Amino acid sequence: ELKNIRALTDFFGRRVLEIGAGDGRLTWPFAREAAEWVALDPDAAEISTAAAVLRQTNHPTARLVVGDGRALCLPPDHFDLALFTWSLC
């Protein structure tokens, strides 16, 4: 899965929105490469799990947000790339 995502895009220097980040299992392999990484999930417990990992690792560009991707209050051109995986399953 990680290999396939990496084959599809390059996160280096990009502003990334990860919709449905869950516990961050796809956040941590890529977030260091990004200029900004916002991991968004409506499940506070999942974001809490991700936050525990974030506190123990060095991911200076990562930000975890409890919320709904449909209700973001950012300009439409704020992100360069959106990562949306497994959220519709």
C-alpha cells in the first residue's frame, strides 16, 4: 500500500490534506516530506491515537485535526494535494 501511494505521487515540499487519517498509519510514512501535513478525521479517538504517536516522533509539519473534510474553513487553493484512502469503506 505504501509503495503504491509513493508510486502515485511525491509529497516533498507539498501542502497535504489527509482526509480520514484515522490513527495516522498513512500519515507517519510521508508527513516528514511535506511542507505541511494536515491529518483530518471525524473520530476523536482515532486522532487521539495518532497524537500519541506524534508526541513520540519528530513530524514537525504534521497537524492533527478532529473534523469533517466537508467543513474545512480554508481557501480552496491552500493544499497542493489531498490524500483520501479507506474513508469510504
